[in-house]
Amino acid sequence: MERIITIFGSNQPTPGTSEYAVAYELGKRLAECRFTICNGGYGGTMEAAARGAAEASGMTIGVVVQRFSPHANPWIKKTIVTNSLFERLETLLNLGAGYVVLKGGTGTLVELALSWEYINKGLSSPKPIVLLGDFWNSVVDTVLKEIGPAEAAEGGQPAPMLPQFIHKAQIPQDAVSILSSVLPPS
């Protein structure tokens, strides 16, 4: 299995902000552990993670949308151009052996929800989803409280226990440790 980690986050942070620094450190540490990073390819935390990985001699993949711009940030080594936002999202999900979710807006919420739902519905094998920082904790905790430990999937089969694939980390090093323990080198 190729060790590609898809990173979801905001396109808003700029160099010098704490969110940019966290994404940069995450990309750098993932590359140092021989993970390939994959993200949406544009600015903000996508640029920061790619920059950190590239500066650590890691491989970076950016998945962009033709309609927005077919050009990824300069830290992306391999660009995949998709025709739609939905194709982009599906590509990001399919490429990732695991995911890290950074602070973000509605786009990041969709990415978190869809990665979780693909696993719940058996459309994807269980893959680690690491929530980095506290931003998404209340959302996830609310969902877990409402559905209980195992949501009934289609066909009456119980879904995977959520704690098996959703992890919480406070700092990039913890996120990388979680991913390294779940996705060891081949």
C-alpha cells in the first residue's frame, strides 16, 4: 500500500500565521517519515503542507479543478487536474491511505464528513482520520453523541466503531505518530 496522506484544510492561512505553521510542520514531519502528502493543491494550508514536505525532500500531489485553475502551488510535484469539485474530492479520498483534517470551513467539513461516511457505508476500507487541533472536536463529539458508538449502516449491518478510525491529535508530531502506527512502512 502506498503511504499517501490526504490533508484537508483551509485555503485562507498565509505565511506567518499559526495555521500555516502547523500545516507546514505537518507536511515536513510526514515527508521525514516517508509519507507522500496529497491535498487540494492551491494556497493556505494546502500550500503550507506541500512546502513543508517539499523542503524535506518529500513527494507532494495536488488535486486541482480545471474550472478554478489547472495550476497548483509551486510546492506540488505532481498535479492531477479534475473536471469538477466532486471528481476532485473523490480523487483526494481514493488516493489517501489516511487523512489529516486541519481547521477549515465548509469545504473541509464536507471532506471530513464524506471520508467518514465512505467508511461508515463500506464504500472505503477503514482509513485513519486524524483531527489535528481542537477545531473539529465539537462537531465530531456531537455526531458521536447522537449516533452512539456504532451507527446502523444500510442493510442493517453495524458500521465500524468510530473510535477505531477517528483519532485526535494536538500537534503535528502526534498526528504523524498515529499515522505511522496505523500505516507502517512496507
